[in-house]
Amino acid sequence: MPKTTQLRTYTVRDGRLDEWVERWRKEIVPLRLELGFTIGGAWVDREHSQFFWLISYEGPETFAERNALYWASPEREAMSLDPDDYLVHTEERTVEPAY
């Protein structure tokens, strides 16, 4: 399958941005990497309580299939991390390089 990259934009609940970033770094990133995803970077906009990151996958499955594997994994379940506890709004856009 060709490489798929998503730009993900999350609006985080007031006062929870730092906690979200910490959990994302320590729990989400290692599992994503273990499952073959790559992370192209992550940024915060403190003024708007937003978190942005680039995630890519290139492998035998589609991005959607691999993403479903992530969500169904026992490791993800063991996180006891409900995105709704942190995120008010999420947006995922599939993007491609222009430069």
C-alpha cells in the first residue's frame, strides 16, 4: 500500500493540554511506533488549547486497517485512556507532500 499521512488536530479540554501531551508521548507514541506507524512531529497551540500531529503508515494494510488494529490491541485497551476525557474536538485530514 502507498504511504498515507494524516494531520490530526485536537482541541483539548481546558487545563488538560499538558496532561494530554504527556500521556500521548508515553503511551500512544510507543504503541503507534510498535505497530509500524511513523510520527512526523507534534505541536501545541496553547492559546487555543490545541494539539497537532502528523502520523503516517506505509505497509501491507491500508491506514484504516492498521489504525483499527491499533484500537483493537490489548495494549491500547490496557492504557485506560478515553480520548473523550481530554479531547473536545478532533479532526483528521489525509495530506500529501507539496514540498
